[in-house]
Amino acid sequence: LSLSLSFSGYTLQCYKCEIGFWDLCATSITTCAADQQCFSGRGKTVSVISLKMSGCLDVAQCNKTTDVQFPNNSSSTIYQMTKTCCNTDLCNTAAPPALTHTLTLTIALLASLLLTKVLV
């Protein structure tokens, strides 16, 4: 009982990447809420562009694959993202070399343009 009480307020620190392409992602460290775990997400869009995400995720959403539609209310799946969780500090990936925001935005813009051309 005392052991569970001493860890009840513990929160994880995780690597956070909003969205990355291939292995490029601007990564920071974030602190999760008490009911969250670290996750790494992997997906692929138009069978070419590899996507990645990481951060904190509600435990109920862990270890699942979800479809992402565009626009949100359509039935057209743009990509699937598989999110895998872990429960120790910084377990969701090794920190990659830091990228500048300009490089990250450039990559995101190029991927968006490619995706737009494929969908149109």
C-alpha cells in the first residue's frame, strides 16, 4: 500500500515530436499527465512518405492503429498511425540530432505539396 502511494503522483518524461517525416523530427522533452504513457507512432502516407510522432498518450489509446481522414468528416483515409506505448522515462526513442524549425517546416511543406498533388 505504501509503495503504490509513493508512486501515485509520478509522471513520465517523454520525447515529443509533433510530426516528422522519415527519421527527421524536431524533438523536445515533455512531462506527461499521471494517466499517460510515452508513445512512439509510425505511419505511412501514399505508400511513400514515412511519418513519425512521439509524446504522451492516454493509456486507453496505447498500442492501437488509427486511420487519419482528410478532411476529418470524410471516409478517405490519408494514412494509418500505429502508436506503441512504454512506461519509463524517455523510453519512446533516442534523441535524434536537433533540427532547426526552418528545416522541419521545409520538409513538412514539401511533404504537403506532394500529398496534395497525389490527392488531386
